[in-house]
Amino acid sequence: MFRWFALASFISMIVIVLSGAAVRLTGSGLGCPDWPTCFKGRISGSWSIHPLIEYTNRVVTVTLIFVTVATLLAAILREVRRRDLIILSGMLIGGVVADAILGAFVVYSKLNPWLVSLHMLLSLSMVVISAVLYHRSKYVYGPGARRDVRDRHFLLIARLLWIPFVVLLITGTMTTGSGPHAGSSQGQLVARRLPFAFSSAAWVHSLAAVLFIGLITGLLFAIWTKDAPSALRLGVRRLVIISLVQAAIGVTQYLTHVPPLLVELHVAGAVSLTIGVTQFHLKQSAHDREPGTRRLERGAEPINALT
């Protein structure tokens, strides 16, 4: 039962990232100049498109808080209480509240690009935590639980992979922060951009992307050569595919002068890649599934899955 709450939190974290990007790309970042209300104590300053988009994103955030609180309560009231699920659920609540407060500073700073970039990175970190929570809700963790590391060398690589990936995310937010989509629209105060050229930031980000793709492509060949478990092969293959699609979108959006739709797709790709890196790390060890979540093999009785 708890895993459905964890799944709801996971999906909600993805939605808030995409809706936040939509606010920026439609120029609705200053649609509501006040916080938490929209305009001078009112929910909406007008029924025009920008205030509606901005306030809808805030409603999504409030809904997200209710979902995470319900998830924490479900973890506490779980029949077999697990400390890791309670801690992760609490971290989600703390992260969402911190993200909401940071969003208020973004509004009152008139879309300070450094704060906007931090806002994006914090939201992606919440995606990571919610992905871990959902994964752990399906498997048995804790003292005495089985934990079979599939390959210690690949486990180390999966941990180190976070370094170039975080660099990739940071350079990506820097590129967006110096690009044309400031989050404001015509007739509003023009939001500041980061103090370096968009082309230079894009170049650095592309180098980080090439490095990351090269690393996971090499990892793909290494895993296939060693005949590693299927869970690892599937995980790294997904990473390579997502990365290549993401790179294609990135190049296309740069050559076509970053149209909003492609930027939104690029943000969705960043979310997918974040989930992929997280899942690849989690798949490095095998655990028994929680009762009620076991998969069935064709023509067989329920078994403890090793995935």
C-alpha cells in the first residue's frame, strides 16, 4: 500500500519540475509579483495567461506538499515501520518546503538567475530522493535484509558517475540562465541573465555532455563484455539511449535559437536522465521484494525477485 504513496510523490516531483519550466518558458515568472498570493493579497491579479500559469504552478506546489505529508504519514503508520522510508519521506517534505521558500525569493528578487538555477537543481534533487523512496518501497532494506552487490567494480563506477552528471546538470542550468528565456514577458521588468555569454556556456555544457556520453558508452561496452547481470545491462543501455536523445535535442535547440518547446523537452530529458542515473545506482545491488510486490514468472509460483 505504501508504495502507491511513494509513487504519487515520485510523479508529483516530476510534474513540479516540468510545470516550473513551463512558467519560465512562457514568460510567466513575474505573472504574480507577490507571494504566496498573486497580486496585493488576491489569488490572481488578472485572468490573463501569465498570472494563471504562474499561480497554477504554485497550486501544484501546494498539492505536492499535501502528497508528501500523506506519504510521511503512510510511512509512519505502515504495518512494518521502516526508518529509511520515514527519513526519505521527511526529506521530501523538507525539500518541497525549501523549494517553495526559494521560489518566493525568486519572485521577490525579480527572477534572479542564480536563484532560478538553484531552484532547478533543488527540484531535480527532490526527483532523486523520490525515486529512491519509490524504489525502496518495493524492496526490503534494513538490518538483516539481503543485499547482494552484483559487481563491486561497477558499484564504484556508479557512485563516481554522479560527479560528471552533477557537472552536466550545473553547466546546463548555467546555460539556461545565460540564455534568452529569462522567465519574464514583454512589458514586464526584464530579468537579469548570468554574467557570461550564452554561446560560451553552451560550449562548456556540450563538453560536459560529450564527457558524460563517452563515459556511459564505455561503461556499456564494459558491462556487455563482462556479461554482467541483465539489470545492469538494461540500466546502462537506457542511460546511453536517453543521453543520445537528450544530446540531439540540445544541439537542435541551439541551432534553432532555443525555441521554448524544445527547451521544455530538454528539461524533460534532464529529468529522465536524473531518474536513469539514480536507478542505475540502485540496481547495483539485489534485494528481496516487499510482500505483495513480488513479480510472477510465467507458470511459476511467486518468487523473490532479484531486480
